[in-house]
Amino acid sequence: MDNKKKLSTNSAVLNTLSPEVLDEVLSSCKVRTFEKNEQIVRQMDTDNNIYFIESGGLGVAMFSDSGREVFYSELEAGDNFGELSAIDGGPRSASVTALCKSTLTVMPFATFHDLMHKSTSVNITLLKQQAGRIRRLTERVYEFSTLYVDDRIRAELLRMAHKYIDLDGVARIPSPPTHAQLANRLSCNREAVSRELKRLENRGIMYKKGGRWIIPDCGILQKMVDDAHRT
């Protein structure tokens, strides 16, 4: 669904611009709302728009020729995607789907290209983003190469927990993935995820309440992950 009304963007990239320049940039953009499970871009598509997430959450995944899904990452309000195709002219490297109702600002290639030529702040922010993504990818490759499945599940759970730790030290993870979705992220089977989460529940390291995953003490989970990295 298209919406001609422009948002006051949540984008970490675009908010580096002055209000005047930001207004000019947004005048060339569209605002679109996507429903849960609606696909936004498809792997190997050749369009080159850039997307800035205003609200909601998205899942990024790749698919093998046989249709097997390999989950890559989640994106949330303030994140952006599509800049790789805009930079190198290549096809989309992954598919992106709305995990819940989500609103995005869609920027044409020409506007983004002009911004890259004119704004040092935009370029620096984009470079920092890419550096962060490379670091996270490096970490995940290391885990896939060195950790057992149970340890990878704990490490992924800890990554999710870090985003939701309250001042009391408790992590409350809203709308957690299903066991099957978590298995896709970690290239394992759903049964392995179910067994390990049940073990963690039995030990009091996590529990479920009101549709959330609650981790009372992330320090315990952190120690388990650290110990796995050292072995």
C-alpha cells in the first residue's frame, strides 16, 4: 500500500542530514506499508530502490535452488537495506519479508546516488553500518565452524537478549521466533532447538511468559557462551 504522506524518518542514515536537506530528500520518496508475511524484495530481483524502516520488523533470508530457507538477519525501525544493489548495480542478494505490519520509506536510486555524492555524513554512516554487518557475519561464520549446535542456540539467544535487557538485568524478548524459524537461522533442525530451549527452561535460565521469552540473568547465559568459545 502506497501512502503519499511523508514520515519524519527514523533512519540512522537520513537523520544525519539537516532538516532542510532531509525534507528535500523525502519529497522524492514514497511511504509504503507492508502486511505481515508480505514480501518486499525477492532474491535476484534487479530493482535498485533503497528502503528505510520506519516501524515494524523485517526478516532477511536466502533460498537455495531446492527452496530451503537460510535466515540471515532481522531488521527493525531505523535500519535500512537495498544499498548494495544501488552501489554495485547487482541483483538483490537476499529476500526481505515483513515479520509484522511494517512501514518503510522507499528511496529511488537517483536520490540515493545523489546523496552519496553530496553527503559525507551519509557515506560515513553507511560505512559504519557495513562494518558492523561484516563483524556480525564474521562472528556467525566462526560460530558455525567451531561451536556445537547447542552452543550456537545459546549464542543466538544471547544476541536476541542483548537488545531487550532492562535496567533490572532481565531480558524480555517480545515476539520471539518459532522453533522452526530459529532452526533456520542456525542451520539445524527444529527438534534440536526444542530440546535445548527445554533444557534451559528446566535450569531456570529462561522461561516463557505472555508470549515472551524471559531470561532472568543474562550473565549466566553469557558465561555459558564464553565457556563454549574457550573450549
